[in-house]
Amino acid sequence: MPFSSLGLSKPLLKAVATQNYTKPYPIQQDAIPAILHGKDILGIAKTGSGKTASFVLPILELFLRRQLAKNNLVKVLVLVPTRELAIQVADVFQAFSEKIPRQVKTLAVYGGVSINPQMIAIRDAEIVVATPGRLLDLIASNAVQLSAVEVLVLDEADKMLDLGFADEMNQVFELLPTRRQTILFSATLGDAIETINKNVLRNPVKIEVVEEAENLDLIKQIAYRVDPERKGPLLRYLIKSGAMKQVLVFVSSTRTADNVVTKLNKNGIQAAAIHSGKTQGARTDALTKFKAGRLTVLVATDLISRGIDIQLLPHVINFELPRSPKDYIHRIGRTGRAESEGEAISLICPDDEHHFKIIQKKMGKRVEILETTELDLLGY
């Protein structure tokens, strides 16, 4: 099914072609026509399933059709859990907006930076992509009001709830018009999401994209058995001996992230950390350099990683395993995208082995664990 069959006008189809989209993802096939018909959406889909374009394209189409009035008030509100995701979603809106005749101003607002420039910029923004806390700050400062919002998007709703944004989200809901279109996307469908469904959505179209096991076939998975004291040297050995140029390393805490980065840089490997303890400027700078190939290693925690989306990322390394098998699949799924092969490496200490067996069982794939006792890691 081509994009031309989904109800998008010529300017947007031209924008789609410019962005090298060849055919719609399954979620786009279902969501785009439903959104254009004014339906509420309950979408269950993982990061990387194409969901951002599935709401960006029809929303811009509604602006082109003049179904969303032009009066310099916020018409579309997108709530997201992290600063990085806010920037990423706003970038997608702006990329597709460049080729359409109707000028639509999109603004990302988030904490960790000065609120004053955002207070000025938001005055004539029609699409606002926001983290809940900063949005409420702007509302409290009388910089923005939500009475004209016609479309609400909740992106990564499960992560917003995991991060403790439930109260803030409810405060935002109370400030929105009751007559609106609501689009909710979540990676999982739990009790909290069902509660939002019942209280916020109106007869939604439910779209569920099941992640099939074969989606991992392009990812070469390897694990190395290693004692804790040799884990850091092994990481540096793998990066250097494999001549890796772009590596996303996952850790479980901000402290570990900073320690790993310090050791990598001391050993001549350009690295930076991205986590909640960093300023927004530092996070944006690290991500920009990593995406551009000017930084070899980006060390990230799971919560922050939601905004990291790189089409042709060659390597992912689990320096520490995540608690959830689903998070493991989410991590390694950052590589092996766009029909390109990728490599996912996990460093397994003796205490990790039982948990790693559970992850493999849930994933439905066996991962070979290689021994490292004979490796000479002196100097790494």
C-alpha cells in the first residue's frame, strides 16, 4: 500500500518522498486514515515502529485542509516523557512542514533550560511538543493557554506514567477542551493506560502493532562472560579491536554512565554520557555529535534512551543488563533498523547469568556466551 492511498495531499506526499519514505509502516496504514476521519486512537506500538510519522502526517494534512484554524493559538499538543523525545518529535514536524504551503510553527518545550526563551517563542506556536512539567510551568506563567487545542497526542504514555507524570498529565487534561481529538501511543497496555483510555479517549480506534521475533533477525547478538573487575577493560577492548565507530552503550545508573565515560576518554575513546543528571545543553550536544559520527560512544540510561533514534546504528552494547526483558529488546532494537544489519553485545557477569537466561527465554532466541578468561586485557 503506497502513501498516496492514505488520503494525504500532494504537498505532503512530496514531503514524504523527500524524507526517503518508500512505503508506510503498518501503524501508519491504520492510523493515518483514522486520524484524518477525526477518530480517537489507542495505539500500542514500540519505539521505531513508525508511529511518529503516523500522527505527524495526518495532523499536518488537517492544517492543509484548514480543518485546524489559523489564529496563532495552540491547536495541537503533543505530550512526551523526555526532553530528547520532545526535540525529536518537533524535528519530524518541522521536516515534513518544509515542503507544504501552509506555514505551521512547531515548538518543543522542556525543562533543564531557561524558561524565558520558551515563554516568548510559544506565543505564536500552533503545534507544541512538551514534557508535562515544563508545560505546566508555562501555563502557570500565563505564557500559554490550552483552550483552543483541537488535537492531543500522548506519545510514549506508558513511560510518562513510569516517570511519575500521572498527576501532571491529569492537570493538563483538566485544562483542555472536552471537544477534541485524542491520540494515545504506548508500548504496553497496562491498567494505567486502560484508565486513560476510559477517561480520556472517546470510542477510540485500537491499533496494535505486535513486534514479531523475526524483527530481531538482522541483529547479530553476542554475549561475553566476564568478571566484574574486567568488564571495563573488556568494553574498551571490544571497541578498539572491533574498530567500532559508533556505539550506543547502555548502563543502569547515571553514576555508572559517568564512570564508564571517564574511563573510555582516558583510554583514547571519544565518549559522552546522556542521562537525567546532565544539563539539556550537554545532552543535546552529545546526541548531535553522536548522530553526526563525531562521537564514538554514547553511554545512556534506559529512561533517557527514548529520544535516541538512529537509522543505521551499527553497535549496541549492554554494559549492564536491564531489569526487564522488554527493555532488553527495546535496547538492542536500536540497531538492525532500516533493513541494515546490526550487532548487539552483552557483558555478562556471573550474577547476571540467571537473568540473562530469562531474557533469552522471553525473547525466544538463544545467545551464545563467549568466554573471555584467555583474553589479554592488559593496557585496556
